[in-house]
Amino acid sequence: MEFKDYYQVLGVERTASEAEIKKAFRRLARKHHPDISKAPDAQARMQEINEAHEVLRDQERRAAYDRVGQGAQRGQDFNPPPGWDSGFEFSGNPADFGDAAGHSAFFEALFGAARRGARARPGHGPQQAHASRGQDHHAKIVVPLEDSFHGATRQFTLHSPEMDASGNVALHERTLQVAIPKGIRAGQLIRLAGQGSPGFGPGPRGDLYLEVEFAAHARWRVDGRDLYHTLRVAPWEAALGAAVPVPTPEGTVEMSVPAGSQTGRKLRLRGRGMPGGTPGDLYVVLEVVLPPAGDDRARAAYRQMAHDLAFDPRATTGVDA
């Protein structure tokens, strides 16, 4: 995916003020709008200008863009690192995030998840909320997978941009204690009532919605409520069958590896996945690992095996050549 330098698109410095960004957008819009410009790429150019303005005019998006794009150059291959937006607080309702139409893949990679997260929340949009109610906020948090196994209380620092008296934008931090419920899944939302924007007059504050993401785990990969674990086995365990220990969230269990197993074979431990009303399963994926031929004895054993078994791994089996 190509990195987009929104400052370069509008022709402004990274330190540009809100007024300078607005002025640059209006100047470019008058030049490149398809109703005015006869250039064959006018429509595409205007979409790029609109997208840059949409990001840089918004304090929250601009601060997030500045953080993830530090050091990146326009046109270079770019993918946002996992969890780059963790702890970054956004405000607003789903309408503030537009839709995917007219946006580049770059924009969607950065801000599409925020729009989808906003739409997943219980509605407090214009048709459901009183004008005096404060806006909801939302942010992503990254938690250890073990928190879903047992539940936990963790402390998170959230960042949101605020404009000071001089008109400069700075990141404001606040720290919250958050209860992580047992059995929560990736993508689910934790609602903190009254932690959004203040209301107008006597109106109540909005809420804060935290979208949960799991940190990468050394043992397990998560898919919904199921877990996947790669289990390394010796050739004789795979060929002859064996009882081997397997780590699960509730402790180590013994699992039977059927004789004749190969790398990639998937075995299921029912109910050993993520907790819940209906627990997920744990899928164990076998990986046959060869002992190293690091000394004379090991090399002799391999030569003897090659002689005794006369095995050709490239031979066609079951199908005529």
C-alpha cells in the first residue's frame, strides 16, 4: 500500500495552522474541481484533495496521522504497524467517519476501523440523542490474551488532541482503570458510561467505548473463540503415534498424536479454547521437526534410515504419472 503525504497533497507544511489548511484546500478545490477543470484526472485529483482535507482539518485524525506517518515518504510502500492506534481516543458518531466510497486504501487502513467501530456502538446519533448529550468517544486497547481466560483489571493511558490558547494542538493524556471481562473476544466493546465528552448545559456526558484487541501470543493464535497452537513433534512420534503434552489456557493436557501423522495435520481439543457460554476449541497443528545431523552418529543414523527404508518423498502416490 502506498503512503499518502496529505501535507504534500495540499501543499502546506506539517506545522500548518487550521486556517492555512482551509485556505490551501479552497485554492486547490477552485483549481481542480471537475466542474471547473478539464483535466482528465480532475475527479481523481479532487478526491485526493478532499481526503487530505478530511484528515488534516480534524484534530484527532491529524494527530493520529502524524504519529503513524513519522518518517514515511509519499509513494513508499507502507503498512501501519499492528496496534498503531491503540490508546488513541476519537470522538463523534458514525456519520463523522463517512463511508468507504471515495477513500483510498491508505485512508481505510488508518481510519476505516474507527468508522466501523463507531457503527458497532449502541446509537447516540442525531435521531437517538438529545442535543444536550455529550459525544461518545471510542479507542482501541491491546490486552494480553490471558485477560480473556481469567478476567483482569488494567490501567490504560488514552491520548486525545486538544487545542491550547495559542491555537496549537497538543496531546492530552488521561489514565483509566478498566475491568476486562472474562471471555471477551477481539473486536468486542467495553462501555465506560460518562467517560465521553461533557454534555451541553445540564446534559449528561457521552460514553467511552473501548474496542479490545489481543496482543500477539507466543503459544496461541485466536480465531473467534477458537485457539490454534503449532505443536512440534519428532519424526518417530508422527510416524508411530505418541502421547504428547499440549499447553491449554487451563493447563497442560496430554494429547494422542495418531500414527502416520504429517506436518499440517490438525487435531481438535474440544472446549479448550476461549471461555464463554459455549467455549471455543483448541486446534493443534502438527509440525514434524527433523533432528539435526550434527555429528557422525546422527549422520550414520540418517544414512542407515535411507538404506533401510528406501523412501522417496517425491514419488507419485495414488495417481498414475
